[in-house]
Amino acid sequence: MRSRLRFLGMGLTLLALALGLWAGLQLIGWPIGSLTVWLPAAHGVLMVNGVLASLIGIERAVALKRRVFYLAPVLTAAGAIWFGISGETAVAFDLVTLGAIVLTAVFIEILHRQPALYTAVMVVGAACLVGGDLLGAAGLDIPYLIPWWGSFLILLIAAERLELSRIVHRTRLDRWTFAVPVALAVAGCLVSIVGPTGGLFVTASGWLLTAVWLLVHDIAYRNLGRPGLPRFTAVALLPGYGWLLFGSGLILRQGGLLPGLTYDAALHAIFLGFVLSLVFAHAPVLLPAVLGQPLPFHRVLYVPLGVLHASLALRIYADLAVLPGIRSWAGLLNVAAIVGFGVSLLVVLGLERSSFWAARRSDVSAFFP
């Protein structure tokens, strides 16, 4: 049953990803036609709830080995897909909110099993997803949800990096300088309910301080000199922290008000540059746990990672210089990087399976010459 639920969640997540990328290409100006007239408006819900929250839900449900927790990715992905296909926001946000509540319960269970600062911050991050989805269910537009959705991802990722850096002794000052940005991000979310501009400004202050903390304290620097997967992870992580610093700094520079294409530049610096970099960095580790299949590292993964960062830099330049033609091509390259990374993982997985069966055939031949 767990296996069926796992692959149902993965299938819905992949469908949400396909719809989200399709919607993104339409929003950036590519005349590719639309499955429904509501699809472009669902881009944010599809990518945040349908893809990112669902991926996190699948990974945690696999780790905890409890069937009920698979409801989180199934509900968040199904709700986002329903929004993109039907345009019925009430039903869609009801589903994604239920999924977010289950995901929060997952992290509460983790906190119960392992009380620590990082597990507490994971609960806070998941609660931010619930808050953003509840505001969406109440009919608020996407800009009101950005502080909540962004804090969900940023706090969760930062907490995971703190968890992975347990090998380094953390002083009380280190813990306080980690907790203060978390408090700022959450305070900004609450302020955004009545004042979205001021709330986003306060939240972005927390995000920027989080980026600084990660750049100073993360153990990724130690892995730059190690070959293979550790180096790839570090190369993916460190530019991601830089993108978070840039995106949150741009929000602060604009006073929390993002006019025109500045909105696109700031949000994609954070959601593409930071969040997707962290997905790329952790996927070679998490995917084998989810699939139950070993996945050796291959240097081909550097190609889509490089395309992601180069195309994002081009997109942000085009946003700030108001160059819509270049922006469209850069957006297409963003999509190509994401798709290319998935294809690269499948190719590496296929090579591993081929090697496995070739080895088994050699073993059989040794017994039966």
C-alpha cells in the first residue's frame, strides 16, 4: 500500500510539474496554446504546492514509513492540478490546505521524535504553507501568499541544512543568529495580512539574514575539495545562497513593493535560483531513498545545473533591463534546465540498472559456463 501511495504521489507531482512549466512558458510569452484558460493563473500553486511541497511530502513519508502521511503529497498535487484544469479555486485550495495540514503533522511527528531547533523550525516552515494556502482559500491574490510560501521553503531548507551540519559544534550565538531570521520571516508573514508591502519587506529581511547565516555557517565549503557528489552538492548550494541574498536584497531595495518585471526578477531569484538549486543538490541523495534504487553520481548533472544558473542570470538581466525577447528565451532555458536535470537523472538511473543486470549475468555465466 505504501508503495502504491508513493508512486501515486510521484505521478501527480510529475503531472503538476508538467502543467506548471507549461503555465510558466505561457506567462513568459511563448505562444504554445493552453490546456485551459486558468492554467497560467495556476503557475504559482502548481510549482509551490503541486511540485515542491509534494516532493517534500513524499520524501518525509518514505522516511517515516506511515501510510497516512502520503496524503500530504497526494492532496497538495491533486489540488494544484485541479486548479490548473478546472479553475475552481475553492476546491483546489481546500485540497492543498488539507495537504499542507498533513505535511505540518508530519513535521510535528518529526519534532516529537527528535526535539531540536531545526525540527522546530521545520514545523514553523510547514505552518507557513498552511497559512498561505488558507489565505488563498479566502480569496487573496498570489502576492499576498508570497511571504508565506517563500518562508515555507526557505525556513524548511535552512532547517535541513542546520540538521546536516550537526557535525559542527554550534554556539549559543550561532543558534540565536539562526532563530532571529526565522522570527522575522514569520512576523513579516503576519504583517502581510494587513499590509502586504510592509509584510514582504519584514519577511525579506528574515530571508536575507538567513542567506547570510547559510553563507557563513554551512558545511558546503568543506565539500568543495571532495570529488563526486559532495562537490556537486556544494557547487549547487553556494550559488543558491547567493540568489537568495540577491532576491531578498532586491525586495528590500524596492521597499517591499515590486513593480513591473522586478516582481519576476526577485521571485525567480528566490524560487528558481535558491529553491531549485537546493532541489538539484539534494535530488541525487533523496531519489534513491524514494525509489529504493541506488543512483551513482555522474558529472553530466553539472550541465543542467550550469544552464539553470546561467539562464536565470540572463532572465534577471532581461527583467531589470526590460528586454522581453531575451526574457522569453531565458525562461525557455530555465524550463530546459529543469527538464534536462530530470532526464539526466533518468539516464544515470538507467545506466546503473544496466550495470546491475550486466553484473548479474556475469555471475550466472560464472556458475554455468
